[in-house]
Amino acid sequence: MIRYIKKRSESNNVSEDKSSIEETVRSILRDIREKGDAALEHYSGHFDNWSPANFRLSEDEIDVAISKLNKSEIEDIKFAQNQIRHFAQKQLETMNELEVETLPGVFLGHKHIPIENVGCYVPGGRYPMVASAHMSVLTAKVAGAKRVIACAPPYNGGAHPATIAAMHFAGADEIYLIGGVQAIGAMGIGTEKIEPVNMIVGPGNSYVAEAKKQMFGEIGIDLIAGPTETLVIADDTSDGEICATDLLGQAEHGPTSPAILITNSEKLAEDTLSEIDRLLEILPTANITKGSWENFGEIILCEDQEDMLIEANKLAYEHVQVMTKDPSYFLKNLKNFGSLFLGQETNVAYGDKVIGTNHTLPTKEASKYTGGLWVGKFLKTCTYQRVENKDTSAQIGEVCSRLCMLEGFAGHAEQANIRVRRYTGKNVPYPEK
């Protein structure tokens, strides 16, 4: 049995016209497909007031952008990238290639092949998402991608220095100042000046998500991300101030970002509500965070730890922060989450920016069937087979032929039969019409 101490608004006024978004995106992608760079220039000028001679940054322009950062800012970016690179490399080391002899002379295996051309979108909008460059460009490079290009929208009429620095230090081979749907189209479809990629990754607004959705199949994507989701699971070993801070810290992503507390302590629930009211009076981003909390924030009171687990698995949220007496219980038993943050000493912001795990994660219950972006997403696991024994080939062939005919595939059966004839001398008849 659960009880809502605070429930999301049943009639919030934040909504989007999905059909309008779909048609707008379809139209932009169609124009890029038909008109190439001319369409790219049109939409960049229209949406971003940005019409450069060349969307690709030169080496000199990259150097100028980086020169605007101080030493501490550069060191912080490199520190974050070192953590992310190290973890991605360790993940890569777990992905062993395989070859096994399953029958005499029959060898089956798989190889991990990096995707050759990857496009990374690093959003700007309300906040320049510098960390998204680490998470996408750097991880693709660790996987072994040969060519990684990166797009970010112009910021205040030019390049955002920290974003460009992060892209460059992460190893981007080409950097473009292009935003929104036109960036996804430029990377996925290609233009006269931009060679298309095989896969596009990175977060973005609803238009960017829709563009990736419409491009999927022609190219690969990481996932279709919705608004950031945060779930805090806490008991009476935690306190209202830290719970409120961690909820509002993620609610500031945007006006539709849900933040939920699940607890078995009514006192903690009430203390958290009180602290949220206090923080909303002093938080610099309260103009965004307040609407998000009022419309999409919840506090759910549960009977016990087991009920908290049940509710968390139902929600299947992107970020799940656990501040309980025994966080390992949730590590062992929670099945649906994007990334898990265990103990009061960590938090979602660490994962977003610096600690080493990837922040591109599933939303809208997608964690019920997928994890987030990681080094393995940039690898194709491809199987192969090799047979070095004619007797075994014939043995398999006889079974294969019968199974093919069971399904009515005479041509398939002949692929097996010809080898049975050649390797055994048996007079295997041709299938009759």
C-alpha cells in the first residue's frame, strides 16, 4: 500500500503537439535530403540566426575557442574525461572475442567491430551540455570508431568555448556548429560538404529526439531520450535537506523533468517537502525548477523497503539515487533503471558530469528493455563460422537438408546436399518439384 504525500499535477499546462513536431522534423529532413547544404544554411539561419561561411570549425577556430578557457577549466574538463575514458576502457576489456570448436572441425566465433563513422550531438539550448561531448565522442573513440564528428548549436553567436574544448580533447575528428534537427539531418543524410555517418548519438530536445527516431533504420542511434527523470529512494537514515537538494538538482533540466522521492519515513517525506519550499526561494534556477516540481514532482510513502522496490521497478526511471541503511539491497534487486547511485556520498550530478559512467540513459520506462550509452554501443558483435572437416560438414549437411525440406526450402536443401554428395559419395537425390 502506498500513499502520496505529494502527487504530480493532474492538469499541468506543459504539453507538446506531437503531430506538429513529427511533420516539422519530416519537412526539415526532406529538405536536407533534397537540397543539401542550401537547406542546412536556411534552417541554421532561421532557427539559430547562424549563417557562417563554413559550419565546420577550422583548427585555428578550435584553438581560439579553447584559448578563452582558463587553466582550471581546462584541467577540470580533462579530469572528467580521464574518469570517463578509464571506465570506458575497462568496460571494453570485458568484451572478449570468441572462437569455439563445437564439433570436430567446426569453429564458431564472434568479433567486435567498431562502427566506422559516428556522429555526436551535443545540445546547447538552455544549458550548454559540455559533458555530453565526453560521453559521446570520447566513448566512441575508446571503442575504436575511425571517424567521429560532433555537432553543437551556436551559443551567443559563436562557439561555446568549453563545449568545443571538450569535443576536441575527446578526440572529435570534425567539429561543426550546427544545432537541432538540421544537425541530425546533416550528420545522418549528409550534404555536399559533410560525409554522412553510420550512427548518431547524444541527447536533445523533442525535435532532436524525433529526428533521430525518423532517421533510425537508415542510421543507427543510441536511444530516443525524453525529459530527464530522477528517483530518490531514501529512509530515515537520510534527511530532508539532502533529498530536496538531489530532487531539485535534476528538476532544473527543464519544465517537464519529473523528480520523485520514494520513502518509508513519513517524517522524511514532510521534511523534504519543507526543504523544497525553502530551496525554491533561493535556487538560482528556481524559475525552471519550480514549475517542474509542481507539475511533475511526487513524494510516495511506502510501508517498507520491499514496497519501495516494487514502486521503483514500476517507474523504471533514468536516474535512481539510493540513500538507505542498506543500498546494496537495491543494487541486488532493482531491475529497471538507467543508472544507479548508491549511498549519500554520491549523486546524479556526479554521474552527469565527472565520475566516469555515461550520462546518456534510457527514459520513459525504456530501462525495462535497454541500458544507456556505453562503449559496447559503438561495437557490432558479428559472428562467423569456419568448417575444416569434410566428414562433419556432411554430417551437418544431412540434418540441414531435412530441416530445409521441412520448411519447403529446396534451394537451401541443395546447399547442404551438394556437400553431402561430394564429401561422402552418397547419391543424395535432388528435391522433386
